[in-house]
Amino acid sequence: MPETTFRPVFNTIFQRFSHRHRNITRILEKHFQQVAALSRDLGIDPETIPEARKLVIGAYFTMEYSIEAAAFFNPSIVEDPYQGELGFGQKRVIVSFRATGEGHISSIAFRSGIIDENNELTFIPAGDLVDTPEVVTRHIYRKESFLKKLTEMGITKDVIPMVMDQLPDEFIYGELQAAIAEVLENGGLSYTRQQVVQAINWLATSHYEVSFSLDTAVSDRVLFPVSYTESNGIEDARFVRFTKPNGEVTYYATYTAFNGYAILPKLIETQDFYHFKVLPINGDSAQNKGMALFPRKIEGQYAMLSRLDGVNNYVMFSDSINVWQSAQKIQEPTYPWEMMQVGNCGSPIETAGGWLVITHGVGPMRTYSLGAVLLDLKNPCRVIGRLDEPLLVPNEEEREGYVPNVVYSCGSIAHNGELIIAYAMSDYAATFASLPLKDLLEAMERPGKHTKSKVS
């Protein structure tokens, strides 16, 4: 491109787009580096290209993406790590959403809000910019668990030893990439064996970390798909404020990674909502969607709700937070409004009467309704209470949307004596409902007694 053409292009890019991004220069530099190797094929050393031209080249390989243009739904709600500067009866919260854009690709978006003494929720206005995090791949893999996960994924071809036998019992991402390159360079692999090698790489890239700039607001941070296992979306994150035995608090979220063909349950870990660590969930019982972690250990073990068969609710226990080998069924479809399937709507809430679990049930005409069960505090495999009627059903306004007749939640919170449920309306938008916690617990003890909720 001659200078007379280049300079107007350069100026137009920055005049039209610099105000739409937090740091457009960094974005364009990053995208240039992704294609820099192509310049060598043209006999051009990328280091000799002037910086301004690098940015313009990067612009040709950049597109804007509206992360929530199609839908903003399936929320979960947790207490914000920072609770300063609040008045009496107030609580600061972070709400996560499944944001869906072009191509039906989902990511995790956040909003910050404050619940006041009357349990009214006010959101802090979202900013206009989205921050792109730094992605760090620095996980240490254990060969034994890595091989086991490949087996769980149904990948058992004889090419696996060709890669894995080159590696020590514990290895890092770079060592794995060198082993893969060695196998591919030798050539002669059939198409199916090449696909297996690719699958090994996909599994490795499902472990990663991301960090956001400290000058970003909560609404500026978006967890967009990073690894191949997430290439078609990050779905239905269920966040929970987890308290360790020593009192330390860590936030976890389970979610479903989807690559267009298969799903992979994964786990997010963060303490501040700036730095996030992501890893797959392993084990024979780590199957299907809808896993939700209990907010503390029970009898010295981690506990998790799951729906591993796609129909019934289960409880799992494990000594490791991302390895789950066995499960016990606790609930199956019973009433007409849940006859097709039941599942959880987020992590259990600890109450004096037991573990409160908001559930979802699928009934006639694929109508999703919310229900509730109560589990024993010491033995959550024992159901001690259950609603025989739905807690919440889609009304006329809520039943129209991308997926009609659906109300769905990924998490609730208890505050000032009430349960606040964040829920989605027919997979296109989200809202909130609240009801007295005491009334709900009493209704589960006495089936047939109905509760009333208010929508905020």
C-alpha cells in the first residue's frame, strides 16, 4: 500500500474506532502478531515493518463483536468480595450472565449492584467498553489424570502413546507442544490419528488463566471463549462464594464448554473477579450440564449437585474439587410440571433448616418452571422437603423469547430474610424475584401450602 493510500487508512481507523475500545493499539498489535509469520512467506522480516503499518495490518484482521446482541440471560448472583462503603442492611453483589452474540456464541458477562435494606436491587450502570484480558497458559499437567480424561472423552487411539510417552509424569504446556510437533513432523499419520493429536492439544488448551486490568469496572470484564473446547460458547456459569475450613473465601463457578459437537464441564476459580483460573472437571461422574458446587465442604469433602444423566438430580462428593468419580441420585421427576427432567438452578443455600436448592423442571410443551427442595445439612443426599407445586412459572410477558415458555436460574442469594432469585425469561433477558425465606421453608415442610414471590 503506497504512503498516499496508507496514511488516510491509518487516520480513519483511529478516528472511527479508538473511542470504542479501551486500548485499540494493544488490540491491533496483538492481531498483527497472530499473522506476522505470513510476512516471512513473502520474504519480509516482520521486525522491519514500521509500527504504524503493523497496526493497519492488524486492523485488517480485526472485527468488532457485540457480545450480548442476541441475548442476555441465565444469571447467577453472589456477594461481591468488596463490601465497603455500604449503608445499613445493604449488600454489594455481582451478577453473572450468559451473553450471546453473533453466531450464537456465548460468553460470561458481569454486572455490579447493591441490594438495599428493603431488598431492592439497583445496578451500577454498565460502561461502554469491554476489556480484553491477558491469557496465560501455564498449567502443570499430571500425565495420569490427563490420560484418564482422554479416555473419558472416548479418545483411545494408539497415537496417544506416541505423544505422551515423550513426557514426564508432570509436564507443562510447552513440553506438550514440543511432543506434538515431534509426532507431526515425522508424518505418515492417517486423518483419524491427526484428529487424535488435535484432541490432545484441545484438552491441553482447556486449562488457562486470564487477568483483567485493575482499572476496569466489573461490567467491563467479559470471559469470552479462549480454548477450542469453548469455541462455540461458554454456557450457564453457576457462581458460588465458597468458604474454606480456615475461613478463606474463594469464588468458583461451574460452566459448560461447547465446541459445536461436544460439551465439557469446566471450573472457574477467582478471589477478586480480576484474575480467573480455568480448568476442566474430570471423573466418571463429571458428565452433562448443570453442575453446582456446595458453598463449603461437608464432612471434610467437596460436594456438588449434578444432572449427569440429563434427567435426575444427583449429589457427588470428592476430595478434589475438579475430580468427581461417583454420584448418588436424590431427586427424579415426580410432578406433572417436571415430568420430562429436573435439575438444579445454582448452588445450594445454607439455611438453619437445611440446604435450600432451587430447581427447574420441564413439563408439557417444554415449559420450564422453578421449584425447590431442601436437603439435610449433614447428609445432603437426604431430601427433607420439596415443593409439590412450581415456585415460579413463566407469565405472559416472560414466555415469549428466543426459547419460549422458559424461566431458568443459575443462582440465588439470601439477604434480609428473603430469597432473591435471579432468573432468565425465555432465553433472551433476565429479571429478579424475591420471597420470604421463612415462608418457602415452611411450604416445603407442608406440601400443598403455596408461597408468593414478587418480581423486581
